[in-house]
Amino acid sequence: MENKSTNQALQELVMLFTIIVKRSVPQSTLIQEMNAVGFEPKRIAELLRTTPNTVSVAINRFKKMKGK
């Protein structure tokens, strides 16, 4: 029972941190930063409440711009 409560509390903390991070920052910037520190595209999509495809496109665009 304690494990379930702990997991729920951790999930709520992640959601709260996501709200703080999302304020006044473009989604593409958040995706870049989260990817740069090691978040997987699927997890980024879950946290930002978007699709994994949107995240993948943003990451690919960033890589193309970085390469130029």
C-alpha cells in the first residue's frame, strides 16, 4: 500500500514540476531541453501532454538547425 502512495506522490511532483517548467516557454524549447538531459521522446510527450510524433519532429528540426 505504501508503495502505491509513494508512486502517486512522485507522479504528482513530476506533474507540478512540469507546470512550473512550461510557463512562458515555447514547447519546442522544452522538448529540446528535456531531450538534451536524457528524457526519451515518449516520456517528453507524456509530460507535455502531446504526441510522441510532435516530439520527434521537434527534435529532428533542432538537430537539422544545429547541423547548419
